[in-house]
Amino acid sequence: MGQTGNVVITGAAAGIGAATARMLAAEGFTVFAGVHRHPGELEGLRGVRVVPLDVTDPASVGAAVEAITDEVGTRGLQAVVNNAGVIVHGPQELLPDAELRRQFEINTFGPVTVTRHCLPLLRAGRGRVVNISAPTARIPLPFMGPIGASKAALASLSDALRLELTPWRIPVAVVEPGGTATEIFDKAGAAFAEAAAAGDPRVLARYSAQLEAVAAASSRQKLVPAETVARLITTAVTARRPRRRYVARNARAFGVLTHLPAGLRERAVLAAMGLRHAGSESAAG
């Protein structure tokens, strides 16, 4: 049975965002697909309206929401899906300040700005907020500190917002994907390579064995198609009573780790990433 209504999705040009836009449009929703640059595969897709949107620029967000308001009028929005995100990773000793700020500007501050601008439309449409988190929000991983911290902050903000919006019965759901086959990892790798090249090579050398071990462990990770996560997001958008959290099947192991004592949990993480001994001989360097 088809659905009707209006949904905003940020970061919709590719990956999880594009898959979710296609899926919701196929369900009968009108999807306002926020894209930073080129609309990619969404251009001309039935049921999808491409909207220029830079989540880090309040003026861009305001202009996008104004254009959406002109089209939807009093019907409002049935959901806002804050999907736009990036991964900043690498040794914290090597990370430029600008990269750390970029991580939070897109992953944490962006969803807050978008949601704030969309709340009048969500109240009109009796809609909901769906924020995309990550397993690293619950279990910090070495060399993934920025992405984990940004998503942990987003998850906390989501839980607080849920309580703040109780009077209007606007649900706030968090979706936690596992490893997903998208371009985000390639972009993250290119960004780290650029940052490392501009940094002190002696510092990079200190971490070479650890980074090689992490790369080897990552290459063994089984990634799921973006459509798998899109189905989870679609459930969060369409469920009569959405859950507070939706966790992808390949992210559930992180939930098990949260119940372990801290020391045991950290040893398990190091072992899984091949870091129990990697680089220990040069730790004093």
C-alpha cells in the first residue's frame, strides 16, 4: 500500500541518501532531496525534488526550507532524515583542526540546524525526525575518534530533542547503520592521505604499523548495500509508532560490547582491529 506525504533527506546525492530517496519515492512520498553539489542519479527521478542544500551554511538551509515551504504549504512534512555526513579518521596527533571542525559541522551541527528550520513544517505535518548515527557513537574505536564523537553528540542531542518535542508528539528516531558499501570510505581515505601528506612524516611513521593493521582489518569487513540501510530508514519514516533506535543487523555486535567491562571491551576492540601488538615495539618513539 502506497504512502503519501513530504520528506526531506539531506546528503541525498549518493549512497544511503540516494537509496533512501528512491525507496521513499517508490512508496509514494514526495522527497525533497538535499544535495550539496550535483544531484547525481536523482536528477529527473519521479517523486524527487532536488534542493540545493549545504547543511553547514544556515543561509543555505534557510533558503532550502523556504523553497520547500512554498511547495508543501500547510501539508507540512512527514519526516526529516538527517543523513548528510562525512568520516574524518586517523591518529588524533595528525588531524588538522580544520578537519576536526568539518567533522562536527557536517555530522552534528548540520542536523541541528536543519531540524530547527524544519520544525514548523514538522508540526504542521505531524512529522518526525530521523537522525543517522553510527556504531562508533557507542563504542569508540582507535583512529575513528572524530566520527564516533560527532555521532555520539548527535545521538545525545537526538535523545534530548525527543523529550523537548513531547508536547507536539514529534518522534525522534536514531538509525544506526553498520558498514555500508558507499563512497564515504574512499572520500575519508583521500582526506586522511591529504592531511597526512601535509603533516610531519616522523609523526606518521610512528603510527605506520598500527595503520597497516587497521587497514588489513577493514579490508576483511563485510559491507552491506546502501539499500539495506535505506529499508531501515524507510521503516523509521513509515512506522506508526517509530522506535527510538533502529540498529542494522551488522551493527548489533557493538551493542554486545557496551555491556562488557571497560578493560575487556578495549582488549576486544584492539584484537578485532589487529592492534594488540601492532607498533608496540616503537611506542616509545
